[in-house]
Amino acid sequence: MTTEELNKTFEDAVDRINAHTEPFPADFLLRLYAYYKKATNNYERPSSKKPLINAFKTNALFQIKDITTDEAKETYIELVNNYFLYRK
């Protein structure tokens, strides 16, 4: 997959998640959060008003610290595809 194709597929996956109206499982959201942040090179600190949520987000980011942005995009896409494939 070319960089352009990967970026387009990643953007499509993000759009699918943003368009979904039902709640997601918390563990799934944490994984999406971490891979999205890594894929977009967004290194801002978690900004929840609840310290425990920030701790979970920070831990999720720490667990994927050694992957590349392309690997993060690929994993994000895979997570989204698998969620919509197997959620029912």
C-alpha cells in the first residue's frame, strides 16, 4: 500500500468511527485513542478532567511508543475493520 493509499484508508477509518452513533467499549476506545494519537503525531497530554482517565490514556500511549506512524495507521485501520466486522 502506498503512503497515499494508507493515508486515505486511515482517514476513511477515522470517518467511520466518527460517524458511528452507538457507544464503543472502553478498552476499544483506549486503543483507538493511542493509535490515532501516534498516527497523527499528536503528542499533547491527555486532557480529561478525571485523572484516572488520563492515566489510562497515558498508559495506552506508553504501550505503543515504539511503533512508527505508518504502523499506527495500519493498526488503527485493522481495529476499525475488525470492530465493524465482528461487533454483531
